[in-house]
Amino acid sequence: MKMTHSKGNPKGEERCLIAYFSRPGNNYVGGQIVDLPVGNTEVVAKMIRDLTGCDLFRIEPVKAYPKDYSETTDVAKEELRTKARPKLTGSVENIASYDLIFLGYPDWWGTMPMPVFTFLEGYDLSGKTIAPFCTHEGSGLGHSIADIRKACPKSTVLDGIAIRGGDVHNAKDAVTGWLQKIGTAGKS
């Protein structure tokens, strides 16, 4: 499968998008709270971009999460409880031109952060292929794949990959293997 990030959609080429939510700053990594200049999911998203040439779109809520890790987990837990759909700062204007969407997020409380639900529910993704990837500190993909399938019943949802946050900088081989497994061979 050939992917491109060109403005057109030449015959035989599939256009792909990497839509991801990532939170830099105070994060839980390897059993301790550390300050990350770039969020773990963003590291993986850019790795996928380098391997595939896909376009990038950062899913960002209008109201930023607190800088403090514990405060953010409290907010995230409450958003999950209330099924909040935070307003996003931007949108993908040409979503119809993409065939494949890599969807990245950290595992928060067993699923995706609520802004990712806002993203999924904000577009008609019927007929599109979604390839989920997440970062975590022990919980893997949780029930996020089932949640994506529920939110996008007319999309094809591929097997996802879960990468431990503390391992993201050494994940190129794992990501390359996953891309090959799901049929989106990356550039070496």
C-alpha cells in the first residue's frame, strides 16, 4: 500500500492522516512523575509520520488539561464519568480525502481521552480504515478498540499497537513491525 502526503490523490495512492492526542508536561512514566517536553503519543505519531509520510493532525481541546499530573487524572476521570466531549481547537477540513487514519492517544482510565471521542464523533468516517496506536504505563489498549468500533461502526478498525510510555524512544522496530502487520509498510 503506497501512501502519500501530497495535496492531490493520484490514482492508486492512498492518502493517510495521523490524528493524535498527546499531553506533554507532568506525566507518569516508569513509576514516577516526570516532565516530558513532548508527550509520548506525539513521539510515536511523528515516528509513524517518518515511516509513512502521512499528514499529521494534533487533537487539542480548547480548555487545556492542568499541568499537574494528579489534577489531570481527576479531570480525565470526571470527563469519562460524564461522557464529556470537549470542544477542539481545530478540525481536519479535508477529512474525506483520507482513506486511512492512524489514531493515537494515551490510555486514560482504560480508553481514549475524551477529546479523541470528540474527534471521532465529529466526522463521518464511514468506509475509512482506522489504525489505533496508544501509549500507556501498563494498561495497554484497554477497551479503546471496542470504543472506536462503537463510535465508528461503518469504519474498518485494524489491530492496534500499545507502546509503554517509557519505551517510546526505542519503539521504531515495534512500530515498523506493526505497520507491516497491518499492511501499511513503512519506509525503512
